[in-house]
Amino acid sequence: MAATGDEAAAMDSISREPTALSAPLNAASSSSGPEERPEEAAENLVPAPKKPGTNSDGGVETAEEAVEPAEPDINELCTDMFEKMAIFLQGELTATCEDYRLLENMNKLTSLKYMEMKDISINISRNLQDLNNKYASLQPYLDQINKIEEQVSALEQAAYKLDAYSKKLEARFKKLEKR
């Protein structure tokens, strides 16, 4: 069973005092050099780390002060920053170069496509010109066909008139025959 009250406080103070102070004091008293002052001895003290679960407060944990690490040399930090910035800028420049390469390749492909389209349009233009020349060479024959069609239409009209006239004559002849 855990100790309570005054007993716990007494046990806690006994368990902390010898481990925290005895090692540095023993080292200071055994040195053969000049004696250190108490302030210097207090600065050299290193607090013993507490193990969780060894306190006798009945399961209550105590907070320890956070110790900040010593600041590294500013030159090292600057060097590290410049190295990382150089890597970043190198990456940005590489990405930009890749973008320009892609754009250049796209421009080349577009240029080739337009060259193909130009060749196709030249062929179409040449074929259209050939068709226009053939149509021009056929134009006299087409004009003759138009004239023949007009003449056929006129002949057809004349045939209808002749047919109508012949029907009238036949009707008169039949009338005269009946009489």
C-alpha cells in the first residue's frame, strides 16, 4: 500500500536529495583544483530524470519544464537555408525548362500538321483547277446540248400543235363523211 500524507512527503524528499545532489558534490569535493563556489556547483547540477510511475503521490503525475535545445550556429542555419533554396530554385527552373520543351515540341508538331494541311490544300487547289479546266473544255459541248434541248422543246411544241391540228382535221373529215 502507498504511503500517504507526511510519510509520502518525507519519503519523496529523501529519495530525491541524495541522487540529485550527491554525485555533483562528490565530484566537486574530490577534485584537486581550487574550490568551486556554490553558485558554480548549482550551475553544474544536472537534474535526474524522473521515471513516470515512481512517484509516491498516489498516481498523480507531475509536470516537468520543457528544455529547449541549444540554438545551432547561425552560419550552419544560413548554409542549410541557402542549400534548400538552391534545390527549390533548381526544381522551379527545371520545371520551367520542361514546360518550354513541351511548348517547343507542341509548336513543332503544330507546324508539321500545318505543313500537311498546306500540302492537302495545294492538292485540292490543283484538283479544283483541273476540274475547272475540264469544265471549260466541256463548255462548248454543254452549250450545244443546251441548244439541242431548246430545239427539241420547240419540235415537241410543234408536234403537239400538229397533233391538235390533225385531230381537228379528223373531226371535220368525220363530219363531212356523215353527211
